[in-house]
Amino acid sequence: MKYCKCCILPDTKPGVRFDAEGVCSACRSVELKHTIDWNARASKLKEICDEVRGKNGSGYDCIVPVSGGKDSMFQVYMMSQVYKLKTLAVIVVPHLQTVEGIENLNALVENLGVDLIKISPRPSTLQKIRKKALISIGNPNYAEHRVVFAAVARAAIFYGAPLVVWGEDIGTEFGGTVAGSSLTGSAEDLINNDLFREADFDDFVKNLIPENELFFYHHPEKAEVEKNRVKSIYLGFFLWWDGYKNYEIAKKYGFSGRKAGPLSGNIINYDNIDEKLCEIHNWLKFLKLGFWRPTDEACYQIWNGRMTRAEAVGLVKEKQYEFPIEYLDEFCEYHDISRDQYFSIQEKWRNLDIWHKPNGIWRLKEELN
Ligand SMILES: [Zn+2]
């Protein structure tokens, strides 16, 4: 493993490239972000909003997918309060919500004064898909994004909303390649990605789930989306995106971080706190790729000028081996496995190219430095 000289991302992160100076593509994206004419981008967003406002008669102007997290609160705030669009928030309800997740979602509806539609995919279906994904690909959240994208697109068509407003483009915000990211702010590529993955997914659920249980897992056809003139955008393309600033705004509308402080392995208490199954999914990423939450969180602080690399190295080294114990029992119960079964499954996914076990304790061969 090799670590970026500016942030602390390792070269095991899919999609990240390192240049001759040992700097990762995520850091180069951050440099590019500073050269963007943000006023011009904001004007473009205003144009889009002016175009859709009232276009759907007495119906909704836009749909904002929400999770109950700080970013979704910021998205709803921008659309409903700043750009004055009639906003419908849509949530695909997490399987195991936390108390904070429920309270923050309630605060969003109440304090930002918007309607909320909750879509709860049939638990038994999702449970079967998750269990197979945990055991066979070490990726229990495999179907989650798929449900969110598909369900939101279906809601947009159903309610005739001309605009769907996503948050950040993960390709640019979290260290993907700039070239592969949207250059127009359009999130239409979500559809292509989804359709592209359709074949894999069909194979994955074959003989596992009957077709009539998969409505919310299938994205509407591109032609249907186009016929309904649904436009999808990333807000992060038009406005400087910074999770911490979003958090500051969300707090004014009643958002609160995790009351008991950061979860094991985390260095902040205000991100990914709305549900309980994601932590172990992320821990499995640590076993496969050698980094997880603390690295992601620290890099984000470095990129936004709130942490030095040396501070990040110290914090991550201290935190990254903490197993996310908090929701282990609920994770096991949800997937109908014992703790022992979980630990034997997780070992299947440990990448022995990057891990070793000196003195009986698993450690990365190449420690962060
Ligand atoms: Zn970097």
C-alpha cells in the first residue's frame, strides 16, 4: 500500500490514481475545485430552478432524496428555502434506523416545512439480498444504492416532478477520477450506471427473489424518464460542497450529531449516523482495501483545510483498528447469523496481500505514515 503525500488515501482505493509526485487524484480534484467560477455555477442553478418552478402546476417542482443526514437537510434547505421550489422529500427508509436518524428526519420535515414520502422496501426481500451479498461478495449494502436510485426515479415520474436534486457527485467529492465525473452537473449518468449493472443484478437475484418483489429495485427505462422530462442534477456541481458547512446549516434546523459521540473507528459524530447496518459494511471495506471511515473522514477534513496531514495520521492510526462493535448484535440478528458466523465470514474478505498477523494481532503490513 502506498499513501498520498498530501492526504492519506491509499492506492488501494478503486478509481484513485497517483501522479509522479505521489499525489492522489482526489487531491488534484480539490485543487481544480478552487479554480471553478462558483458564481457562474450558482447562476446556472438559479436558471434551472426558475425553469422548473411552477412547471408541474399545483404539484411538486422538485424531489430531494433524503436520508435524514446533514447533507440531505442542506439539500432540502437550499431547494425549499433559498430557491423557493415546492419540494417533496423522498426517503427509502433504512432497515434499522437510529434514534438520531428518526429525530433528524422529523426535524427536517417540521423545521423546513416540506412533505415527505417514505418508501419502505419489503424487509424480507432486502434481508435475503443483503445476506447473500454479505456472504458471496462481502458487500452487504450491494443493493442499497440501487433501491434509492430506482425508487426516487419512480417517485419523480409518479408525482410529475421535473427535477431531482442529488447531493454531491461521489466521483468528484470522494476521490474518484475527475474525467469520469459529470462535467455539466447532470446526474443522468446514474441511470446509465444503473442500467449497466442491471444484468449483474438480475443474475444475483435469480432463484432468490421472485420478479414481482423487485419493483423498487428496477430503475425505470431511460425512455420513460426522458418522456416524463425528469432532469437530475448534483447540487455539489453548482455550489461549493462541504459536509461540515452542510452540518452547520443543518444544525440550525434541528439536526443533531450522535449524542454518545463518534462511533468506534470514527473521528466525527455527525456523518452516517442515521442507520445501523452501514458500519460493518464499511469495516469489510477495511479488510479488503486497508482503509475505512477514519481515513475517509480525515481526508475530507484535510481537503477542506481543517486538519493537517500529520494530525490525520495520528488520529487514524489511533482509530482505524477499532471494530464497530455498537451494532454488531443487531447486524447479526438482521442477517440471521451468529457472532461466530459473522467473524468467519469477515475473514473470507481479509486481503492477505495487505494484512498480516504479528504477535497474533491483525495489522496492515504497510502502516499509514
Ligand atoms: Zn491525496
